[in-house]
Amino acid sequence: MFRAIPSPRRPRRFSFLPQSLFSIGLLFALTVPAGADAPPKTVRVEFGTHRIEAEIAADEVSRQRGLMGRTRLAEDAGMLFIFPHEDYHCMWMKNTPLPLAVAFIDAERRVINIAEMQPLSETPHCAAGPARYALELSRGGFARRGVAAGDRMRVTRPLPPPR
């Protein structure tokens, strides 16, 4: 007759870790719909024949961070801030060593006003009217493209909803 002899028990350290990781992974898998696409990280913005590849800042954290700490920005690159509602939004250059320009844009995607900003400045630059978007480019980027108040911004694909 066969009889199992129990082995001496060794203390199990960190035995909760694999189970916890499995539980977290399972919870994540159940809360994310199958086939759900991640929101786009960039979008092509157009003013007439001029194209800009813009990083998207659609949540509170990315809007607060913006281009802080960056030391370079390609000539055809920028950042598009998407706000949850139209308002007289303001931008500043705290911890941003790049010289930038910002265009405030309304819900119909028309440029309200453009401001040139100084690096590392805490001076606020505000929209002259209720803005839904702000687009930052290298200083002089809008002037070089001939973009002015009243011009319409086009995007090549749907923008993610702001959060």
C-alpha cells in the first residue's frame, strides 16, 4: 500500500506576490474591453498646406507637464492641448527651456490668438476668447507658416476626448 508522507514545511516568503500580480492582471484584463485601442499619442495638424505632427495632451497630467524639460523640438513638431471645456485658458513656460509660441483655438478649430513665449518664464499667456485647444510650436512657428487669428486648424483623424 502506498502512503504519502508529508514533506517538512518550509516557510514561504513572498507567496502573496505571484497571487497578487495574477489578481491585478486578471482585474485589468476584465476591465479593458477586448480590442480596445489606446488613444493616439500624436495627430497631424494642418494649416493650409503646412503640416505639424503634434503630441496630444488630453489628460490633466499631460497638460500640466506639456513640453517641460525639453531642450529640442523638431521644426514640424508641436504639442496639442485638448481641454475638457472652452474657457479662457492660460499657458506658461515654467521649467520649459525651449522658446515656444502658442495658438489658442476655439471649438470650431479657429485660431483665436497667438502668443510668443519666453523660456523658463512664469508669465501667463491667455486665450483672448473661450478656447478648447492650444497648440505649441517652436517660437516663430506660426509666423513662418503664415498662420494668424481666424485661420482654421484641421486634423487628420478624430481627437481623443479630454480627461
